[in-house]
Amino acid sequence: GQNIDQPTEMTATEGAIVQINCTYQTSGFNGLFWYQQHAGEAPTFLSYNVLDGLEEKGRFSSFLSRSKGYSYLLLKELQMKDSASYLCAARSSGNTGKLIFGQGTTLQVKP
Amino acid sequence: DVKVTQSSRYLVKRTGEKVFLECVQDMDHENMFWYRQDPGLGLRLIYFSYDVKMKEKGDIPEGYSVSREKKERFSLILESASTNQTSMYLCASRAGTSGNTIYFGEGSWLTVV
């Protein structure tokens, strides 16, 4: 079957580091995406991993282990504006390569 | 910048009405998608289209149909709206099968009463 699992909620302090984990099972695999979604808004693209390892983009980094079906999103130097939902999505292989989303992790950043 | 535009941001419809949700993208993308998003369930794929007049069912197609007559436009149709279709509907597009990024529209909040 196809399944994406991530924690429902997390809380962290401004200035700290937080890691949001995601495990996935898909029929074929063609990449792992992270999106950020503020309340009432559309998801916006954060990162994409297709090979094992860490991809760094400013304060945000994303890691992938294909053998373990595991990814994480690392947010450093947290800011209040980082309070949002973070969606993990895995892309299946094949010509159409549809994106399967997890439920999302709601991150609350406190002062 | 890629722009995905959904025609209606907020709609209220009555049970049994036919509802059209329109989506237009301006980047000549081959792939277009319709998702719905519900609390605790995340984004679920309703239908997707990988080319004009081509469509495939997603995970929850029941009660919905789609139309893709032109490359830039992908319409979601609720033939007879029901209260359990009250949700936020998100349209998205992506460049071909090698394109990485999927771009979302702003979402359409549909309430069926």
C-alpha cells in the first residue's frame, strides 16, 4: 500500500532547532517533497530530495534515506513566522508520478 | 513566476446542486491535479490529468468528475453536491513527468448546505 506518516503536532521555541520526521511507503519512488502551508493558504514548495543525503537551503535542510523510507525536515534559528503546517509528500514512479501527501505536521513556534 | 489560479475562493452551494471549480495555469504545464484537504486527513488526490483530454482517478474520485479540454484549464465537477464534499479544494500543476515542483493554486473553500 501507500502511506506517509508524520507527527501531527510539534512545539518549539523561537531561535531553536526542530526536526520533523516523515516515513513513507509508496509503489515505486521518485522523490520526496516538503511543503509549508500557513493557515488558510496554499502549500508552498520547500525542498525536494531524490538521492540519499542532506539538502541544505538556508535555514531549512531536508534529509532522505531511501533504504529506510525516511526523511526529515530540519528548521534552524526558528522564527515566529515558521509557525505553519509542514507537509511531507512522496512521488510515485511511472509516467504520471503522482504526489502522495502525509497529514501534515503543525508546528507552533513560541517566544 | 508560475501562476495557478482558481476561479472561486469561497463558495456556498446547496445539496444536489452541480458545482464547477475552475483552475487555470499559465506555464504550459502538462500535468494538473485536484486535491481536497480536510483536517486530520491531509491532502487527498481526487483526479489528475497528464495531458489534454487525458485524466486518471486519484484516491477519492467518487462523486467527482473532471474536464481538460485545453492544456491550461482543468475543471473539477461535482455532479450533485453533498454535505460531505464540504472541504478546501486545491488545484496544482507541474511541468511534465520530469518536472520536480508542483505548484498550487490558492484553494477554493466549498461549503455544501
